[in-house]
Amino acid sequence: MSTDVVQQTTIELPDGVTGSLKGRNLSIKGKLGEARKDFDKVNVNISIQGDKILISPFSVKRKDNVIINTVTSILNNMITGVTKGYIYRLKVVYAHFPITVKTKGSQVLVENFVGERSPRVSEIVGDCKVSVEGDDVIVKGVSVEDVGQTAANMELATKIKRKDQRIFLDGVYIYHKEQGS
């Protein structure tokens, strides 16, 4: 049973938000900054008409129709990012050796992790801002993908290997995700 219906979705841009399209690269600008996304590998047609973004699939195949909802979610996240922003909060947890977290350029250094002499390094993705306040690390940005990947990089850099993770709980862990500046 096939349905030959082409699903088309329209997303309305709020006041103060503008969108521009160059080829398959979509850029959305708002009060907090600019979010960009490349839709080169996604089978959708994207066009901008005034303050609306129109999304339609390439064909009537179910696979192409289903991707519309994913693209809609990505665009809504981009709009939320440039209007409100995203904040991830991470907690520095240690039992014996006090861990210090520092930012250096586009990297986050976790020093004295389980008594190690060399720091563990994680990358800051995109235009995220990382700040350290006591035992909290705060990651802010306009792209939910960049903020989430930066926080995940810190978690992965402090992963303990070859020891029982139920006992050795040291690390940097995400404990709160929020929207808002």
C-alpha cells in the first residue's frame, strides 16, 4: 500500500530571526549569533520565501518523506539556538586527587585526573564558550550539536579504563541541559 503524497512543511521564522540559503547551506541569524547547517546529503528541497522556510522531499518515496520531520526538528533547534541559546552544565567529580579544569584556546584541559601527570585534552567544537565555576563546567552556544559534542568530548576524555567504573567515579559528567542565555 503506497501513498503518493508529497509532504511539504513550512516553518515560520520568529521576529528578529533571518534565514539565508547558499546552495544547500542554510544559515539562520538571530540575536545570539548564527547557526549554520549543510543539507548536502539530505534528500530535501529547502527554499526561503520571506520569513518562511519551505521543506519538501525530492520524491514520493517513503524514505524521502520521512526525512522531512528530521529536517524540521533540526531547523527548530537552530531557531531556538539563535533566539535562546543552549547551556549544558557538567560536574567535576573526584574522590582523592583534586581535578582542575582549564580552557586553553579551543581545548579543555583536565589536569591531575586520578593523579596522572599529563592533562587529558578534549576539543571545543564550533563557537561554544566553556567556563569553569568551582566544580561546575558550563558550555554555552547557539548550536545544540556543537554544545552537546563539546560536553560529550569532556565526558569521554575523563573516562576511566581498565578499572571498575562503579568504584572509580572520577570524571566530568553532564548533569543539566537547558535552553536560555
